[in-house]
Amino acid sequence: MLYLKIGLLITIILMGIGCLYFIRLDWKRYGFLYLLSASSANVICYLLTFAGFYSFPDNLLHGNLLIPYALVSTAFPLAVLIGVRFCPEKWIWKIPFYWAIIHLGTLFEVALLATPIFDFKPEWDLWDSYSLRWVYYLLFEIAGGKIIPPSLRKPIPHESFRYGRWAWIIFHIILISTIFLAGVYVGATVF
């Protein structure tokens, strides 16, 4: 349990440093986007937990609080900030970009399910979380496009997503490996 607590603390610190990296680029705009994404993630998480869809039975770093605020306040905003900063300009390339981000987030959630920190209730499953992530990140891509001007964004060139290029390779590795692991997860939970 101590190793889990230390690992979680290190993860939160590293994600917090990642958030600060983006906020320092323009503290007003990226800071506002961070606050918007952190507050909405905490509200959504709180409401879903309060409604009984999932729970945090052993909230290691947060004691008797209903949700792990530090984890939610760093994990979701960091993904939003990365997405808004580096997302390709054309929507045809935004979808595979966010597909990889959402798969990594879902993989992280499955890893949490293997610990005493996080637990789904019968009314909620991984597909619900996966679907909600799509809505959350795409809405923040739209909002981020309005908050962060093009001069403060650094989109991955769409040519990098073409066959054999670096983004194509990385995103395919992420997608193929997480889809394979999703199959393993389904097989393990069904049987």
C-alpha cells in the first residue's frame, strides 16, 4: 500500500509539473484553460461518484474526501493542455490524435481499477468512461481553440500522420497496444 501511495504521489507531482509547463507559456490563457478543465473534471467526477456510478473506496492521499481532487485536477487538465497545444489543425487528423489520448487515459483508468483506489459500480463500466472522455476532450478542443490563439499552439503537422511518418508510427503503437489490452481486459472480466 505504501508503494501505491508513493507511486500515486509521484504521478500527481509529475502531472502537476506538466500542467505548470503549459501554464507558464501564457498564464492567463493556459491558466484559464487549466482552471476550466480542472474544475469541470472535478465537478463531473464528483457528480458521478455522488450518483453512485463509481467510487474511491481507498482514497489514499485524500482521506475521507469523496474523490481524489489532486489526481483529477492534474490528470484531466494535463491531457486537455497537451491536446490543445499539439492537436493538428485539420479535423481529419484531430480524431486519431484524440483517439490516442483517450486510449491512454482509459488505460490509466483500467490500471486504477486494479488497485483499491477506484471501483466501478454495476451501473457504470469502461465503455461509459470511454464515451464520456470523447465528449469531454472534444468539447475542450473546441473551447481551447477559442481561448488559446494559434500563436500559442504548436500543432503537429498533418504530414506527420501520413503512412510511415513518426506520428503515424507512435499513434498506431498506442492504438494497437491499447486495443489489444482492452481485449485482454474484456476477456479477464467476462470469464
